[in-house]
Amino acid sequence: MAESLTESLRVDRLYKAFGGSPVLEGLSFSIQAGDIVGIIGRSGAGKTTLLRCLHGAETPDAGDVFIEGQEIGRLKEKELLAVRRRIGMVFQNFNLLKSRTVWGNISLALEIAGISKSARIARIQELIGLVGLEGHENKHPSQLSGGQKQRVGIARALATNPAVLLCDEATSALDPETTSSILALLSKINQELSITIVLITHEMDVIHRLARRVMVLEQGRIMEDARIEHFSGTKEKHALTQFFEGEEQSVLSGQRLSAIQNEKPHGGLPALRVTVAESALFTSLIPALYEQFSITSQVLRVNLNENYSDTGATHFVILSRDDENALNWLVQNVEKMEVLGYVPSGI
Ligand SMILES: Nc1ncnc2c1ncn2[C@@H]1O[C@H](COP(=O)(O)OP(=O)(O)OP(=O)(O)O)[C@@H](O)[C@H]1O
């Protein structure tokens, strides 16, 4: 599908804090109509808060959110409701009304929008067909599988013809097979209806399978923002993938950090401290390291520079192979690089 150049949504210096602690630290970005953007980040990075600000469910402390060119903070109640209809939300836990059937849950969004009964019937039938729930119209949520519940959630989100679909961990509660079918449905919706999709997730695999652009959110800041082909280069797992793999990984990271030694054991992997002027820079070098030297880089820790105006960062990284050419290449492309030591392979 040819990409339209119309802007679907834009945020400008979006800032949000809870109890004095900043959660979104002045984010600015724009999303083109028809794009699929994945926002990835660890738990607490601010993903849900960002999505809630985009939907108008959360009021930013500073900064603006524009939906199809309209700044939602300046709209009156009635105008805000109309703009909100242009945004559909899909939730991790589906958020269906237990007391209503599949039909009734989808209908609710249309009832709230004041759509007449005859128009509702036609629209619900259309949506049921689109998400593949024919024959399940009269079932209640308790009679549905997780995947079917999410199909209802998607149909409900699409009911008012939104321009943007915001998906908050839409597949996190689903098994791998069901996840695949929901991702396929979202892809179909994007292609057939030209709907912009913004999905937040902590699963790199979901990003690889659906997103065309990826933003990495870390401590309320965008650490990287790239088209998917420039983000990873291949479908191989690379450091960032591992970085976001959760608890197990952080235990592993801890083990690996404490295993750094001066002497290089046989097959030992180099552990580096890499300082860059811009925090996003190192993660953008990871695909190049892979392409040029077939080396993957595991980022164990990122320390952002304290000074807010300085976006630099220090990364602690383990490379998958000790390669002099790769190390020389890195030295030329970053502010500062030190080999801290080596870790035995296999840890
Ligand atoms: N309503 C609230 N009141 C106070 N603190 C909040 C509120 N909502 C979010 N936070 C805090 O803001 C931070 C970011 O939360 P958010 O839910 O946006 O992160 P997330 O990246 O979506 O995490 P997760 O993947 O765990 O859902 C967290 O420290 C959270 O505790």
C-alpha cells in the first residue's frame, strides 16, 4: 500500500508526571496516516500513559496532542467527543461488558455515538464479518476464547470508523497461535481500511511481525525512533530484543555483569562501556554491527546522563564475538569506548 503523507497524529513536547515524578519527559513525534507504529519499552517506561494521553483519557501536564490536525486539549466537550470517535482503543484484557453479548458489546460504542438502530444493525453485521465472529453474535464474553474476546474488542474499537487504532498490549494475554491470528487481523484492518495503528508492547516479536516503524520508550523518553528495516536489519534477535525480555533477562544481565573479568577466558566475549552523545545513537548502531560483522550486542544497562539538556548516555554492552575490526569500527563511531573486560561465553 502506498503510504499517504497525511499526518494522523502528532505530539509536541508531551510532559506528564504523577506525584512529582515525570513519566513522559517532553515527547515529540508525528505519525503518518496508514502507518503501523510499535512502541516498545519495559514495564513502567510510560507506554500506557502515552497511549492514554493520545486518547484524551489522561490530561498532559504540558505539551499538545493533535489528532488529524486538531489539538485535543483546546476542544470543547462536544468537539472532543467527535475527535475521540476517530480513535479506537484495544485493551490487553479486552474490557468487555460481561452482561452484554458479542452483539451488545459492539453495539454499545454505536449507542453512545447516538447511531440509529437500523444503522447500528448494518454496521454491527459488517464488523462481525470483518473480525470473523459470525455465529457468535449471541454469546456472552464468558463463552468466548481469549482470541474471540479480542476480536470483539477490535470490532468495538472500529465501530465508529476511527482513523487511528491504539492497541495497548493487545496480544499479551493470548497464546502464540491466537496472537498470530490477531496480528493478521490488525494487518488486514490496516491494509483494507487504511487505519493507522499504534501498538504498545513489551514483546519484540510483535513489533517485528506487524510494525513498520518502531519507537523505543525508556524512562519517559524516546531512545530510538526508526523504520523497522533500519531498526534491526534482520529478523535475528539482537541486543535490544534481549534487553526487553524481562525478568529472566535482568537476572542474566546481573550474572553477566558480575562475571566480567580482566583476563580473557577461552571464547570470552568483550564487555564494553560505550559513551555516546545522543542516547539513541548506540541502539541505532546495533544493526550496523550485525550487518558488517555478524556481531550481536547485548545491552545490559543504559545510564542516561543526568543533565536533562544533554541526551548522552553510557551503555554497558557485551558483544557476541571478540573482533578487532568491529571494536575499531565502534571506536570511530562513538564518543568513547572502553573494553571493561571479558565474560565467559555461555553465561
Ligand atoms: N494514575 C497514576 N497515578 C500514579 N502513577 C501512575 C499512574 N499511572 C501510571 N503511573 C506510573 O507511571 C509510570 C509509568 O506507567 P505506565 O503504565 O505508563 O508504564 P508502562 O510502560 O505502560 O508499563 P507496563 O508495561 O507495566 O504497563 C509507572 O511508574 C506508574 O506507576
